Amino acid sequence: MSSFLRFQAVAGPSARLRDEALAPLVTAWTGAVKRVVEPDRPGDILVDLDTPSLFGDSAATLWVVRADAAWLKTHGALFAPLVGSQAVHGALVLVTDELDGRSALAKSLLKAGALVSADLPPKSEEAWLRERLVAIHPPGASDLRAVVAALLDIHGADADALLGACELLALYHDDRPITPAGVQALFAGVAEKPVWEVTGAILDGQPRRALELIRAGRLGPEQVLGGLAAEVRRLLACCATPDDAAAAQLVGAKGKPNLYYARRRAAALGTGPLLRLLNGVVQAARQARRSGADPELVIEVLVLHAQRVVRPARR
């Protein structure tokens, strides 16, 4: 613990990259770890850092504090005196999606080497995504540059959306290389109206209408599963936070969309049934990959499974 900085910060817009950057700091700590979100009395934490433990260094606490820019604007100045010193009785790691580079806190963190960036590396998004895709899916891609270009074109430079897309592609391709056609089949149709009509019918417990729309629109299993997974993730994000911008960030969307109707549907269904639906999508995707499986039958079974999950939730 003697070489552990008393105060460090992990900052960046990607929730997943923030957690990845935080993990080695938590692992390096040998004492207790406490996690809080925007504490009402941050001064109490500072007192704890300065209070020797009666049980020795092994009981010293690492505080992981998650907060947004608004909270830091109010409380950030409290942490500035901690920067640059070594941990004695405890330490603190601040995790935030945005740190004002003009603030005294940010400048002192940079000078002390105590700021960990959790963002895509500048000017090398393609190289980063190529490495991450191969790490997630060891068989790689039939045309890695084309696959990476297609993902960046669809999802932009949103790290969370890109990593989620790589994992979904790995799930569909199993032990086969990912192809550019596979990327288009899985993601290109997500924003089309027929797909959203299908997912709406499934989530409203209307299996007959959902199957009619699938057949009329000639939608493949990849489009149906991809669209349903995306919508269920959006509803789960609505359950996770009341803030529309934060919910959009959780699913890799940009801006602050109007989630009024999504929130109504999410409230009617609830987190438990939505998690069951998402698990059903994953299981259907695995079954659809198996040799000899009938993709249309897999989708029909999923739609009927969804009806049993949705209808009890609406009572």
C-alpha cells in the first residue's frame, strides 16, 4: 500500500473502459474496498482516509466513488488537497464520465500522474477495434479491415456500442471468422421500421402479429434477434436510470432521446421479465448457429417464449 496514491481518478465517456481501467487499481489494493455513488457527505470519506485503523494497514479502506460532472462541480474542490500524496491509512479512486480539463482538480491530477484515461486512443480507433475484436473473437474476421470499417460506420466511436457489437457478432459467428456481410445482416436493419414493428409486437405479447410481420418483411433471424436484443437493452437501461441521457449512454446511443414510450413499456414489464427475454434472445442465437437448426422455427419458439414472459408481467 505504501506505493499506492492517496487519490486517483478514472475518467472517460465509456462505462466499460472505465471499469477496465478501475480493475487493476482495485486489484492492487490489499485492504477493504467500499463503493459509493455521489455520496451526500464526501467529507466523511476524507476523515476516514486520515483515520488510522485499530486493526493495522490490512483494514485500511479503498473508497471507489462514482460521480458525474455536476456532483464534481459542487464537491470536487474537497479532493484537491489529496492529489500527489501516498496512501497511508486509506485511498480514494474517483470514477467519472467527465472531468473538466480546465478545473484545478484535473490539472493537479494530470501533473501528479494520477489521472487514468478511459477512452478510445486518439487517432487510432481502427487499430484499437481490430485488437479488441480479435481478443473477443479469436477466429478473427475474413476481412478485418472491412469488418472494423463497417462497425465504425454503424456505431461511430462509441466504445461501449462497439464492444457490445463485437460480442454479439462473436455469439452469432461461433468459431467462424466474422464477415462484413454478417455485420450488415446483424446491425444494418436495426433502425428500419419493420424490425421495430416486430419487436413492438413481441414486447406487447402479440405473437401472431409478430410472426406475420416477420414473414411479410422477409426478415432474417439475425435482424429479428438483433433488433429485439437492442430494444430489450434499451428498456433495461430505462429501468436502470431515470435520466434519458444516461440511459442512452448505457446502450451506446448518442444525445438525449425521448424515451417516454420506452419508459412506459419498461415500467410495465419490469427488470426481471426483461432479463428473461434477453436471456431468451441469447439462447435463440446459440440455437440458430447449430448445424441443422431451422432458423424460422427458432424465431417462432422465441416469440412464443416471449409471450409467456410478457403477459404475466402486464397483469
